Amino acid sequence: MDERHPKTLHPAAEEMRVAATQLPPSYEIPLEAARVRMRSALIRQAEPSSLRVADFIVPAGDRGIRVRAYRPPGHRNPALVFFHGGGWVFNDLDTHDELCRTIAEVAQCSVFSVDYRRSPEHTYPAAIDDGDVVFEWLVTNSDEFDVEPGAFALGGDSAGGTIATALAKRIRERGARQLAAHFLLYPVLDYWDPGTPSYGERGPGFTVDRSFMKWIWDAYLPSQWVREDPHLFPLQGSLADLPPTVLCVAEYDVLRDEGIEYARLLRQAEVPVTLLVADDQMHGFAHHLALIETAKDMVLTAATRLGRALRGG
């Protein structure tokens, strides 16, 4: 799975692609309407399971950050702090509930999904700051959730992967803690301009294209920013001493090439990395577990690898 062996886009994914392109782009309708549309498309009814699921609030100054915990049976399990995707603009705990449940069950780790502040109301680095507060609070209060304080991972899908990667760099730079693993599903790792070859190959005809990426970056960026910022653009800066990484990319995704490049740079920095390529999938396939068997298989494989990495395997 470490190499690309492109296949035809899965027929079910192709149906979804065609249907999505019949709708007005998210950036051409009112923001709240776009958020409601995406949310309604992603929410699934939860299946019965042995997980203990509960929401709680992490204090953050004069406000609180909502977090949802997914805890499998067992004691002193490792933990994943997860950041949902959605271009830093869309989605919430509910849109990624099915995915977080799946990860917790397969990896046999507690998953803590973070309801971080979104753009454009809160630009960079607000989401990363929220993740930082939650991570430190969880490590400090790990006994309350019966998790192992020395076995925390960070992860996310799409734009959530950007947050997880930036936070991993912060934690490395502080030097006080060491992460056990890093878990990334088709992450955003660099700016849209000039983009990579996959922007030209896999953008036209898909909803996640160059125009969409430009729009979400415009919403996320503060008024002042620099291209060399390694937390804003994770491909920038040193990747040395980052945790073992499980990274999954989709063949039919503008972000494909930057994910593959990130894996190459991690290896160059002597960071253990597992690169998984979903050869017949498009961006967002982790939401299609009940609809596409190969998408489900890829997420199960990635979660299994995460479980091993969290336990030092």
C-alpha cells in the first residue's frame, strides 16, 4: 500500500462525485447554509457498541472547549486527540462521530475529538491553540479517563490533519512531552499556490479543487502570515523528532502529492512512517465506511496501524 497503483474511481464514489458537482459550490452560497448542507450529508446514526461515549468541557480561560470522549473497554489505554476535517470552516463533533467510533474500536484506544474554533470567525492559529489547551489538559488529567499519559497520539483528517501536525511540532519544540504516534488521513500540508501535479490531475470535476482550496485558505489565514511558517504549512521546517506516523492519502485528491511528499520528508528525517494509498478513493472517503467496502478497509487498516504504533509496534 506504500506505492501508488491507480485504479478507476470506485463506482459509488463516482456517483457521489457527480451528485456533488450538481450542487452550487460551498463558497457560492451563504456560509451557514453551506455548513448545514455539509453537516446533513455527513451525520450518520451510531451503531451500538461497547464504547463509553460522553461530551465534556475543557476550560480555556473565560470559555470552554467541547470534547467528545470515546473510550473502549480496558484500563490505561493509549489515546488519540483527534481534529475533524472540513477546511477549518465546516463540520463538528457529530459529523465525525462515526469515524471516531471506528478508530477507537479498531485501534483500541481512547479517542478525544476536539470541537475547535472554526474559520473565518477565528483564523490561524486559534484552532491549534484550542488543540494545545485540550492536549495539555488531557495529559494532566489522564487518570480521570484511565488513559496512559505517556501514550498520546495526535491525528485528524484533511484540515484537521494540519492542526494535528502543527500541534505535534509545537509539542516537539517545547520538549516537555513526547508523542507516541501521529495519525493523518488525506491531510492539508501546504498552500494551494502553486500546488502540486495532483491539483491539475485530480482537481477538475471534484468539489475539492483549486478554487475550494483557495477559498478555505483565504478563510483560515490571518491578515499577516509568512510562507515559511512551519505550523501554518507543515511541509515547511524541520520534521526531525516527530512521532511515528500513519499517513493515508487518496489517489483522486488534490492533496495526494503533498501527502506523499510529507511521507518522503519524514523518512528523510528518520521518522518511522507508514504511507497508505487509497487507490480507488477520493478526498473524504473516511466518511463512506457504510457505502464503500474499500474505503472501510482502508480506514480499518490505518486504525490498526495506529493501534500498533501507540503500543510501540
